[in-house]
Amino acid sequence: MVELTSPAPRTKSTKSAQAQALHRIRTVRLQQGVSLRTAARHMKTDVRQIRLQEQEATDLRISDLHKWQKALDVPITDLLEETDAPLSRPVMERARMIRLMKTAAAIQERAEAPGIQRMAEMLVDQLVEIMPELSDVSPWHDFGQRRSLDEYGRVVDRRLSDDLLCSNHMED
């Protein structure tokens, strides 16, 4: 079966083009609290492609911008570079609510005292009452990003050759 992939985004290589930002995808992604891995999962592509696409000098196709817009759940105009314009107020408020929910969920998850756990649970419930879409927000992670059971780590990309494994076994 042949898998069709979209062509790689074009990154301009001249110094003047590098100075000119074409979009602000990375800024919006970070403000929304979306990890590279989560964005890649939503867009059904790999993290390397996502990392390349979010470089400000990368010239993206409109279809790629639509994928980013859906993954980050923001108006497409917020992804396009404007002269020092901040994100729209609703998008900024949503990003703040997501960060607040991540913090409340982390406190709830890590609290040892029953009173703190109860207050964190009430805070999480109140945040979900204000903004129901927050119910799916996970807490901040202690170390790196948690993987689902369907995801593999870097070890899969960096396989050791059978020759190396066999030669080390033979020497023992």
C-alpha cells in the first residue's frame, strides 16, 4: 500500500526571509498549552514535521494552516503573523483557563492531605462548570510528557543493529 504524504513545507533560506515571520503557530501552541506530541497526534503526522511547520519562516499551505487551526482550536487569523498584535482576547483567556486547569489538576493529583485534595477537586469541578471542554485537560507533568499506550519513545527510532548485539554477546 502506498501512503501519500504532503510535500515538506518550504523554509526560505535568505536572511531577509528568515527575519520575516510568516505565522505565529509556535507562540499560539505554547500559549494554548499544547505539546508537540499532542499537536502531531491531532494532525495525524509526526513530531518532526510539526516542529518544521511551526518555524516562523516556514511557508505553509492553507490546508496545513487549517490543520493547525483545528488542533489548537483557535481562529485561523490568530495563527497568522501580524505586526506585534497579541492573540485575540478569547484565545488568550482560553489559554489562561487551560493553564489554570492544568495546575488545579496537578494539585489534585499530587495532594497528600485530604483537605487540599478536596479543595483541588472543588476547583477542578468549578473550572469545568465554567468551561466544560476543560474536563479533558491533563495535569502538568513532573518529567517530560506522558505517552499513551499507543505511542513509542525515541528508542524505537534508534534501533541497535543485530550485528552489534551479537558481537557483544559473542565476546562475553
